[in-house]
Amino acid sequence: MSNDTTAPKGITALIYRDSLGTDFSNRGISARVMEVTVIGEDIDPVFEATEERPAVRLVKNEHFHRGTVIHAEPVAPEGEPGPWYMFGGTFIFSSDARFRRAAGHYGAVPLHDRRE
């Protein structure tokens, strides 16, 4: 992602991984960065996404028995179809109230950045 004016904007969140530092993302974004830019509904656009802080979006899925389940996944460049991602072992979190409002709860959100 470039630093031009078309870069998506959102709020920053930290990436949390296990204390051993192992990477289960199969070279996903969590293998190379420490922060992400969360974009989407209920997120005020404040900071531009960059190479060091790539854009992710919150994905909400409704499940019959579990209710709403939320995860984050990388944003595909415009014009490209988004690949299918799965959980790679890391989470994102921000103490910003806008993050809690968008996620619908107070806590870390799984980051689905693993592709095979």
C-alpha cells in the first residue's frame, strides 16, 4: 500500500501474538508488521494505511448458536478480488472507543491473515 491520497483511512490497532514469537500466519501481514489500520463502518477515518500499518477491515458473521462473530482481515487492493483468509494465531486490539464500538465488544479481535 502506498502513501498516496487514495490510501484508506481508519484508526490504528496493535497486533498481539504469542509470547514465543512464532508465526502461524504463513507470511501474512502479522509476520511483518506490528500495527494495522482498521477501516470500515463506525470507524472515523483518522490515519492513512501505510506499508508499516496496512489496512484491515472488521468482518461480522452471524452464526445460529453463537450470535455475531467478528474477525479482522486484510483489505485487498482496489480492483483485485479479496483472497480467502483464515486465523493465523494473532489478534488486534485498540484502546480507542471507536474500535470497541465497531467491534461490538471490549476485547481483542482475531486477525485472519493466513492464506494457503
